[in-house]
Amino acid sequence: MNNPKEKPIVLKTKRPRVSVHKFSSCDGCQLAFLNLGEALLDLDSVVEIVHFAEAGPVDAHANVDIAFIEGSISTAHDAVRIKDIRERSQFLVTMGACATSGGVQALRNLGDRGDWVESIYASPEYIDSLDQVSPISQHVKVDFELWGCPVSSRQIVATVRSLLFAVAPVDANEKVCLECKRNQTVCVMVTKQALCMGPATRTGCGALCPSFGRACYGCYGPAENINGDALAQRFSGMGVVPEEIADRFQMIYSQSEELAETASDYRQRKREDCD
């Protein structure tokens, strides 16, 4: 749920209680909090951070006004814990690719779990994980999603600020291409024949990679109303084989329906070519 309009946002206290929880992830989105530096102290003056293990305070079962969730659900314990957090939170925000779409670790959903575990761990019998990695929204109601891998400090501050003023946070879901045009960045797909995912990726990064002459690889997830098939056909016209096209669409956000549909089509074409 990207635009919470079901009911007015009314936080219970003048200094809302906030928690930050980690599930299966790399900690990059939590670092977006810590990277605020002194601004984090300013944030702490208007909200009360009651649980944020990476920053110090630990109270995982606290009742809070806003809960930020990093990471995907990959174990049975995760599935139980997220439900407890949801029950204790008035407003739940997922942040990052893992929490919103399963993240990189959800790539194992495309194969056999047993093969993955046995190829990585010396003693796979000790690994207790679910057959599928899933985003938070498949287990509990999510009030707002922050996309990015990782999210930026600016996104977090903007979300908290909106909630403090009882305003629905803004979902920035326009395409990276628009950001490139605003920045007057030369299109790398046109000038370098680079496999750029910008036409299908939401902005939020400031079109960082294209500004350095590199192709966007989709770290902020799918934009609104993408035309995945048209972009895939453009890649195909550049001589890219179907399997590589599928990999481009199903990387960080492998479980995103918008991207997975195009990836599935091109994986099928690969199988047909092999037959």
C-alpha cells in the first residue's frame, strides 16, 4: 500500500514513538538512518526512538506510533515476529528492496531451495529457512513503502515529517528518465548503447548512475506504468540474448510483478530457443 487513504493519519502523541526493525537484509537501509549524523539527534528531539538495535536502544516489543521495517521474511521466526510488530504499531513503513519486494535473497525463489543451501553451506541440515523469501506485505498490512537499495536518508526524513503533520507520505514513482532530463544528463542508452533500466525504474536516487555515464540497474524498483516489453524489445534490438534481458529485469526486485512478468516472457523465449 503506497498511499494510505483509508483513514486519517493521527499519531497518538506529540512526540511519536518510533522503532526500527531488521529482518533478512544487509543493514544498508538502517545505515540511511545513521548517515543522518547530527540530523539524527534533531530527529530524536521530535520523535522518541525506542527500538533501534543498530543505534543503541533495544525494546523489540514496544508499542509504537511508527515502525520502520528493513529486510524480507525468510524464516518461520521472521513470519511470527513481523505479526507481533504489526500489532504493536499504529503505522508500519517498509524500507528498501528486501522489505518491499524480497530483495536479492529472493532470487533463490527462482530455483530449488535445497540446491541453493547445499551449494553455499557446508552443513545445510542446520539451516532453518522458508522455501520462499517474501516481502513484508505478504504477511501483514503495510501502510507505506519506501523503495530503494538502499533507501536514502532524505526519504526517511520526508516520511517522518509527513506523518508528524498528519499528511500521507508522497510515493515518488516517476521514472529515472525524467530525472535525467531535469539534470540534463545525456542518455547512456542512446549514446553508449548501454542496457539502462531507467525507463522502467522509479527515481529517488537522483539518477546517480547515468550522471556518471553508467546504465541504471534498477535499484529503486519499478516505476509507475512501465512498458517492460518495449524496453526488453529495445535491449533485444541491441543484440542482447533473452536470458540476459530476463536477468536485467529480475535482479534486485526479482519478486516485483511488473518486472517479473517481462522476465518470465524472456526466460520462456530462452527455453524455446533451446528447444
